[in-house]
Amino acid sequence: MSSSCCSCFAPSCRACPEAGLSRRGFLAAAAGAALAPSATLGAANPSDRQKPIQQPLKVQPVLVYEFYKRREATSWRPWGGILTEQDLAQEKERIGGELKAMTASAKFPLDIRPLATARTVDEAAALAEGDQDTTVLYGAGGNQKVLETLIAPNRWNLLFLRHRSGPAYLWYEIADPRLLRKTGDERTQAGLGVDDVVVDSHAEIAMRLRGLYGLKNTLGKRIVAVGGAGGWGAGGKKAPEIARNLWKMEIVNVPYPDLGERIKRARANDALVRRCAAEADRYLKQKGTTLETKRDFLPKSFLLTEVFRDLLDEYKTDALTINQCMGTIMGMSETTACLPLSLLNDDGYMAFCESDFVVIPSGVLLRYISGKPVFLNDPTHPHDGVVTMAHCTAPRKNDGERIDPARILTHYESDYGASPKVEFRKGTPMTVIDPDFASKRWLGFLSEVIGNPFLNICRSQVDVAIKGNTAKLVEEMRGFHWMACHGDYVKETGYALRKAGVDWLTV
């Protein structure tokens, strides 16, 4: 009964999990003895655990240029400041320094290959056969066919042009009319669009690369779905199918009977039980942490966290979601999934409640783009420039480093278990994403934290000021759940979505 945290609890508000075991899940369930070491958490050493997965974005920079010979009484050279070998050497050094500075400040994994040059179609064709994810073309000069050969439609491409940052580039003049539009009015160049052209700014290059890094790591993501994959409401019935087809996600279904057996084995491990009790004690000693639920829920929450970590180890992934988190898991674990999901998100994993694959792809994408934990939330009705976002599974390490203060309460709807009421830092910018049910057009906006109310709703509650048109936001809202994180990543998200074929609307 994967319900939203709305209060109606009507059957129409619940997504139906996909029943059925994957082949992998069937083999795991059948091999009970083989599961015992994992389910009793032999990995007492954290270094033996599955690490958060970060695939670096592989980038090949290519300088395209040409030298021209003087011819009397005729035009013999086009625009551009790369005229001699000395000019070329200086430009290569300039690009190298800019790429080095950009990589040092990027704060996400980049694999920048050595700068290559291309003057001929053969040289371009060899470079186009490389294993890079992205080719960054420096359009100093050269033949149009060389550029077209380098722009492989099966990868992401960027075109950098100089206006004031160095010697003027030929393609600063003609990138749009000749390369993109082929001297016509329609842009027909496959693999390169107007959003892929950058003038002077390596910060703009870095912004696009960050979006592409997020997209690379989202496409094909393997995610464990305890209780099966679902989608919120009537509109979300096809969400798992869309996640598989559009986002190429590999959803590994783990049935609840399997989870129940894992929890039983974990409870039978006395050493593990003691370790989880000690971890719960350490958690409560963190500055800004207060306990306002039964203490017995805490060690059980840490035990459930270790069971979840076992699943991540077994399936070699860093992403997990829980279906039927409003009921089924409580009886099995004698706590709620709220705190375990919060803990996993703080540790760099991706852990989502409700198994809502309408919003989960946005959480994976935003987690990679931002490098910070994300907050899957129930939105409210925007008004007067403000909207409240709430859920019971908020992370505490929202800036990726510091632990935010939190009261550990019960899960609101059940008044059971352990759920953090996180105090978001006022004045902090937050990126907010509202995915539509069909993954055809997502809505996004920048906001600012202005308050942490304590209403009779999900425990972690944050009021944010909308940096945009509130009326437009109300008019354009789609889907249900939202995704949010600290920082401004609106541009990066929009760029990545357009590459995935999803429209992006900001307010």
C-alpha cells in the first residue's frame, strides 16, 4: 500500500507494486543459506560495504584550427586569431590552463583527456571514435566538415568559442548560420544544439558538464525496490515502465517475505544487535539531536539500516526505495523506514520512501548533479510566494558536510517508529523539481528556506520562498511528489533534461 503522506488513505491514492521476482531476486530468495552471511551483516568493517557510485564524466577537448597562406589581390584568410605556430602554441597553453582550473573547481568527478587537435577529416574521424562521453570542441577555425565529423550524434558535444577571452575564433561568427543551420533557417545539425554553444566562459562549460555527469550516472541506474516498484496515484501507474524505458533504470524487486527473513537473521546476530545499539547511542549524542519517541525504536532503526546496506552490497548498487512504507515494513522491523532512509542519504546513498518512480529519477539526477542528499517531499499549495514541503525521511547532512539539528519523533501518520524532524538552515537556497507523471515535462524553480514549522503533517517541514512567479507555479504543477536539495542547480538540471528528451519549465 504505497501511499503518499496525504491523509485520505483511499485505495485510489495508492500505487500497486509490481508483484513478481526478478531472476536475480528469485535466485537470491532460493539460496537461503547463501544469504546468511550477508543478512547477518558480516561486513562489520564499513570499508567492506558497497560505496556510493560515481562514474566520472570522460571529456575529450579538441582544438579545431587551420593555417592559411597569403594570396595576392584576393581574400585569403577567414576570421580568427590563430595565424601562426606561435599563436597555436599559446592557445593550447591557454586552453590547458583553463581546463585545469575548471577541473579543480568542479567538485564532481571529471576525466579530462589531454587536448587534441584536428585539422583534417581523418584526424577528426579518429577522435570521434574515442570512448569519451563528451567532446568539447574549440572552434578556432578550420573546415566545417572537420567539425561535423567530430560531432558524433551518439554522445554529448559542446562547442566553445572565443570573443574576449583570447584570440577571436572563426566559428564565433558562423557557428549558428553555417554549422547548426547549414545556411538555412532550421537547425539541423544532429548532436549539437544552440544550448551546446558557449562563448568565453568555462564556468558555463562546467555547468553543462555537471548536468551531463548527473545524466550519465542516472541513465541505467540499478535500484533495489523493497516491496516492488510503484508510482503515486492513477497518473503514476506507468512510472516503473517509464523509468525502465526512458531512464534505462534496472529495478531489482525484493519481496517483503525476503526482507522479513533478512530482519529475522539480523536480530539473531547478537554482535550486530549490540553494535546497532551502540550506533544509536552515538547518534543521539550528536550535537542538535533530541529524542522524542521511544528509545527502543532507535537501535531497531539502525538494524534495519544494516539490512538495507546488505541489499546494496548484494546487488552492487547505491540506490534503494521502500514500497508499502506506510504499513507493511513497520510490523516486520518494529520501527519505521524513516530514519534508516535519512541515514543512508546522509552517507551518500540514494534512499527513497514510497517506491514512487514518478519522482525517483529526479532524485537520482539531482543527487548526482548537486553532490548532496536530496529531499523527496509532499508539496502543499503555493501561496503568497511561499510553499511548504514536508516528509518524514529528510536527510540531515543537507549541505553535504554539516549535520543539521533534528528532533527524533514518531512517523506522523502512524505515530510509531523514529522519524527526524530536520531543521533546515534559514537563508539557504534550494533547488526544487516537480516531475510530471509522463516524464515529458518537468517543472523547477529556485527557492530559499524561510522557516521550519511544526504543523500536524509529516515531521520534516520546511517553508521556502519561491524565487519566481507563484501564480505560474500553481498553474503549471504536475504529478505529485517533489524533489529538493540545497543549492542552485536549476540550469544544470534543465540542460541534462533536454539531453534526455524531457522538457524543462522554470517559473
